[in-house]
Amino acid sequence: LPTPVSPPHPLSARAAASRLLAIGLLLGSALAAVQLASSFALLGVFSPLPEVQAAAKVPSVIGSLLQVINGVTFIGEGVMIGTGSHT
């Protein structure tokens, strides 16, 4: 026979969401660091023209920094869907 399971405590759910958001921040920061470190080397792979490489440096840095926001956003969206508060 199945035994009844008590519902999770709201504070433990909040703590789990906070941990997940922190992990999203760390992973987003790590991805940003890897992307930033490799972006200047990869610019030469995608275009041999020095003018194009120079013009693409600032957008590649901006794209790298946006990874930090993306890590938190994706985790936050998953938490909102899981709690049903996405409407």
C-alpha cells in the first residue's frame, strides 16, 4: 500500500530554488569566462578580414557577458514553470 507523503515545506522549496539560482549564476559565469577567453581566437576562424574581426570584438564581449544573465534566466524560468507561477 502506498504511504501518504507529506508535502514539501515552503522554506525547503525556497532554499532549493535559491540553490538552483546560485548554480545558474555560477554556470553562466563560467560559460561567460570560457566564451570571453576563446572569442578573440575564434574571430579569426570565422573571417579572415581584419576589419570584420575588429568590428566583431565588441559584440562578442557583449554576448559573453550576457551568458551570466542567461544562466539565471533559464533557471528562474524553470523554477517558475515548476511552481506554476509563469502566468
